[in-house]
Amino acid sequence: MTKKDSFYDLNEADVDPQRIKREREKARKLRKSQWWLSQVNAGICYYCQQKFSPSQLTLDHVVPLARGGRSQPGNVVPSCKSCNREKSLDTPVDQILKKLKLSSSSENGSE
Ligand SMILES: [Zn+2]
């Protein structure tokens, strides 16, 4: 038995430098795959849904590697450079929470 199902546990294994190195290596290979080429050729940024030329799209992890994300279809999406920069280490959940915070603070704000 070499299969490790317990690998999905989210704990210190997520920030294991060896794991991140391995996932980065996988991302590098994924970038050369037919699957990825078809993603960037479609030219749609996953986040803003705008159209870009393939060279403007970067490979982005929806859940960052440092948060336990993996380099595989489903977690790897094409992103334009400005979305990629804005996102940094936030997960989608973080972004939703931020938006909620912003909207509730502007409701209670005294402008
Ligand atoms: Zn974008």
C-alpha cells in the first residue's frame, strides 16, 4: 500500500517545504500540458471573466500551495496579471469575508 488517503488532512503538512516544492514542480509540468494550453487559449481570466491573450494569463492556484492547495485541474486556473496580484495569498473564502466586512462597515459608516 503506497496510497496515502490521509494526505488531505489540513495541518502542518500543508506548509511542508517538500510538499510545496513538489506541487510547484507539478505546476511547472501542468503549464506545458495540453489541458493548460486549452485553458489559456480560451483566454478567459477565471476571476474577472475578461478576455486576454494567452501570454497575458498566468497559472494561478485557487487555494494557494501554502494553504494546502494542489497543482491539479480544479485548483489551477488561468488568471490575468492584475487579478493574480490582487489575490496574493487569499483564498476565495478570505475574499468573500473581506467583501462582507467592507459592505457591513460601509452600512454602519457615518459618511
Ligand atoms: Zn482577471
